[in-house]
Amino acid sequence: MQLNTARVLLTGASGGLGHALAHQLVQHGAQVLLSGRDAAKLQALRTELGSAVSLCVADLTQAAGVAQLVQAAQAFQVNALINNAGISAFGSLQTQPWDSVEQVLQTNLLAPMRLTQALLPHLRSQPQARIVNVGSVFGSLPFAGFVAYSSAKAGLRGFSQSLRRELANSHIQVLYVAPRAIQTPLNSPAVNALNRALGNASDRPETVATRLLQALAQDRKEVHIGFPERLFAWLNGFAPGLIDHGVAKQLRTIELHAQTLNPDRQP
Ligand SMILES: NC(=O)c1ccc[n+]([C@@H]2O[C@H](COP(=O)([O-])OP(=O)(O)OC[C@H]3O[C@@H](n4cnc5c(N)ncnc54)[C@H](OP(=O)(O)O)[C@@H]3O)[C@@H](O)[C@H]2O)c1
């Protein structure tokens, strides 16, 4: 897709990766409909970006929020949807409040599926259209301490692949992008400390935004960012026992960092 003809609905625009994506999209000449829940952050971004952007404040986990966004997207004549909004939750499944598990699945999996479904008739009416789903390395390398998040992102990857196959005879293409850790507010201090302890690299949001937009411009189907994460994710596909073994060695470190969240609870 040529980015200078793109009219993009960007969810999660008020977040770290969203901010970088919005800036780079506008630099490429795209028109962008920015979405998020934090109206003040979206207004500030609009002030930075000028007339190429519009706003829609909506909670994607609510049916009314999705309906509002679909209406705004139709009026904006979007031809690209970037499902970027997401939340994470760190901690053992046993100690995680069920509400938090549900919220992670709602936000990272059900909300993008619902928004995509609702926008498909409109996207079909465009001469060409793209759907981009922002996943995670944990979608292909599910990790201890991130059970709900890994499950949601693995689901999002399955959604992206099955939808791509379902739309094969249409002019709508689906791209799934799986970043490794990114330096954004998504990661709590405990997660940042864990990443440091495990030696996990973390990318700048601008770097990830550039990779995502390159993939969109080149009509790629799936992009995994970072090495050796890409190798481990691939290995997990046919030899998950090897990954089980590797993560087991890191489990004590993961548990210790998770315990800093709930010092009274056992992991
Ligand atoms: N950071 C990482 O390490 C990392 C690694 C791999 C993949 N990712 C993925 O990258 C994407 C962007 O995350 P980020 O790192 O930029 O995180 P972030 O800075 O925390 O931003 C998250 C964005 O999602 C929006 N959001 C959350 N819940 C929402 C809801 N119910 N309705 C509407 N919007 C909602 C937030 O909007 P408000 O703030 O306005 O509520 C915010 O704009 C996510 O899909 C994430 O899973 C991140």
C-alpha cells in the first residue's frame, strides 16, 4: 500500500507505539484517525500533527465505543485499520484477578476482532484496504508470567492468519506484526526490571513503527521483530519442549519479579 494514499484508523494512538506510528504515518503523507481513551493525550498529539489527523475518543472494550469508532472511520473513509491498542498484565495466573485476565483478552483479542468485523463492509467498499494487527513475540513464544497476554496475542496471530485466508479473494490484505519488548508505558517497572534481569532487549517505539510501516508499504503478511526472539518463536513452533526447558531455567527470576507486585501472595 502506498502510505501517501492511506487513510488510517490507528487505535492506541495515545500510547507509546501509537505516538510513533502517528508521527511517521503523517510524515509519509497519510491521513490518520487517532483513537484512544485519553482525550487529553489525543488532543496533544493532534496539536503536534496538525490538519492531517482527526480524533475519536472511544473505549474499544465497550460495544458503544466500537460503534462510535466505526461511524467515525466510515466518515473518515479509512482504507487501513491498525489494531494497535493493547494492555498487558504480569504475574502468575493463580494470583491474577479474573477481571484483569478478562480485560487483557477483551482489549488485545476480542476488541480488534469486533472492530475489524464491524469495519469489513466499509473496507470492502474501498479500492484497496489493509488490516494491521499488532501482536507480540509472546504470541508465538508464550511466556511464563504472561499467561493471559500470551494467550490473547497467540489468538490475535490466529485471527490474523485465518482472516487473511478468508479474505484471499478480496483486495483486503492482513498484516500481523510481532514486536519484542518496546520502551513504552505498557511495561510496568516490574516488567522492565524482569527484562533487564533476563537480558531481554527492548526497542524504541520509533524503530518498531518504522518496521511496521515498511511492512505495510511492502504488503508483507507477517513480521517478527528482533533476533534471537524470532529464532526462539520459530523453534517454539516445532520443538516447544526446548522452549519449555529454557523458560524453566528462568522461572525463579520471573517468580521473584512477579512477587514484587503482590509481596503477600505466593506465585
Ligand atoms: N510495549 C511493549 O513491550 C510491547 C511489546 C510487544 C507488543 N506490544 C504491543 O504494542 C501495542 C501498543 O502498545 P504500547 O507499547 O504502545 O502500549 P501503551 O503505551 O500502554 O499504549 C496502549 C494504548 O492502548 C490504548 N488502549 C488500552 N486499552 C484500551 C481500550 N479499552 N480502549 C481503547 N484504547 C485502549 C491506550 O489508550 P489510552 O491510554 O488512551 O487508554 C493506549 O493508547 C499493544 O498492542 C501491545 O500489546 C507492546
